[in-house]
Amino acid sequence: MKKITLFILISFFVSAVFAQIDTKKTCFYQDSEIASNGDIKLMSKNPVAKFNFSKFELKIINNSKDFVYFLPSYCIFKYEKGEFNPKEKKAIIVRPDDQRSPTLKVEGGNDFLVNQYEFQPGGFYTFSGEGSPISVADFHLPANKNDFQAGDFTVQMLHLKKQTDETAVQFEVTYHGDKIGIVFPSRAVLRTADSTEWANARSSMKPDILEKNEKMKFTLIYQIPGKITDMQFASMDIVWKKVFTESVLEKIEFQGSPIVIDEGKTAEKNKK
């Protein structure tokens, strides 16, 4: 009997609390520039809130020469009744002269219908796109081994196809370090027995960014006219010219900014 009475009291209390909350209302906030740090700018886009969550797109504009590395869970949505962090753990990387707009969302309360709250950016770093090159021995073809170590990179040859006028080699790279690993496949050249170096036919390949225990694959393609050498039988070496590099994260700070309600839009959207 006591358990039934307690259950009824709890149910009554919960109902009373939610009766005071407009569960159907949506607050719409103004888009705004949040902060900037040199050539990196942050802007809010489409901020909205219901009683039980708040969210917006954080537009990250990177006009710098470095990469931006962002951990969303370090941001803070600050309210009078508490502070909340987005739950997203995966890092977001913004390349130089590029932009991205991840959605930041906080939950865990029922008091998000406010006229204003403060957003405090956190978890922002930059790192050089060049990094520090790792010295690596040449890779001989035909291969006398299928894998090798390049500092904190483990590299394994997956496939090799040698034809008269073209050679294609596929590798898989795993990064085990605690920094940021950067792989530039387009830099690898093929050196023939006469010491001539031939560029990778896929010269437009962008560098790949690797965090600890991440991996990627790339294929190198080299083309040499058959009248110069028959690549099926030639002895050749892949020369790793600054293909594998590491870069260090440098923390950057941004000032917080208020996210302010758009009263007109909120009133219009919530008309019954």
C-alpha cells in the first residue's frame, strides 16, 4: 500500500512539473558571429531549443594555413540553472581554406526555453599541415618484404601489379603515435636503375590525416614508356620523399558569446 501511495505521489509531482513547462514551444535564436582568432572564425547557424534540448550548427571557417582540430564535447552551453556539454566525442578536422558546420546539441534538463544563454567554445587546436618528416628507407620492387616501420607508422603492401608501361602498388598505413599523423602519397617517387625518378601519376592526391590507431589505404601508380624500360622485369625503388610526417596540436582559445532569442521568429513559429 505504501509503495502504491509513493508511486502516486511521484507521478503527481512529475505531472505537476511538466504542467508548468510548454513542451510544444520552440525557441528560435539569432544567427551570429561567436568569436574569431586570427584567420579562424566561429559562427552560430540555426540555433533552436525545445524544453529538453538546445542545438545549433557551429560554422567553423578556417582561412589559415593550418588545420583546425575540434573536440565538440569541450564546448559549454551555460544557463542560469547549469552548464551542459555536447556528447559528441569524435574530433572534427577542418582543412586550410575550408569550413565545416557540425551540429552541437545538449540535453539532460528541461529548462532550455530561455531568452538567452552563453556559448563558450572549447576543444580547439591547430596543427601544421607539413609536420615533421619521418626518415624511411626506400621500398624495393620487386618486393623482398611486404611491410615496414616508419617511426610510429606501420606500412603494409597489399597489392602489386607490374606491367610493361605501368606499375601500381597499394599500401595500408596505420598510425600508432600520440600526435597527428599526416600521409602525403603524391610525394612518393619511383627510382629506376639509372637513378631517374618518376612522379606518381596520381599527383593530385590530398594528404590523409590520421589519429592514433587510425588507418588508411593509398595506391601509387607509375607510368614509364615501354621503349625506355619494361617495368615488368625492371628493378626499381619507391623513394618516400616526406610522405610520412607528424604534427603537434597547439591549443587555441576563443571568447564566449551570448546566443540571443529571435523574438519575432519565435512568436511567428509558435502561433497556434
